[in-house]
Amino acid sequence: MNMKCPECKQVIDNVMAVDQDSKPKENDLMICTMCYSINAFDKDLKLVKASNDYVESIPEVMRFEIEKFLDDLKLRRAKDNAKLN
């Protein structure tokens, strides 16, 4: 898989699937680890920025897990940056 984040244009060349089915499907989410944008695959399996309506339609427990994941990514990046300085 080789595509770009629709938000920051970072090349996405590595993904981690939540389940064993690693082929993306329409509405599957992908979070950019560079800019933290929440993206989704459209009906043509093109990666697009997830709309606010779509994100709000995600069950609350899943949105909580996404926010937790994003917080962990940001914390990890801050720690890595601190090690470099």
C-alpha cells in the first residue's frame, strides 16, 4: 500500500490493521501518524479526510479509543523529540 495522507500529503507506506482482514473497505479509518488526521476510505477505496459527520457517527466507545490512540501518538512523539534535544 502506498498512498498519501489527504491532509498533510505524507506518504503512507505502512499500516497496522485492527483485525486480520488487512484489505481496506469503504469507511475503514486510517489515522496519519504525521499530522494525526482521521481519514477514511471512500467507495473507490481512495483515502479521504473523514468528515465531522462521519467521525461523530462513530460509536462513542470507538471515538474514545481513537482519541486515546491519538493522545498516545502525540505523547510518544513528544518523548522522542525530547530525547533528540
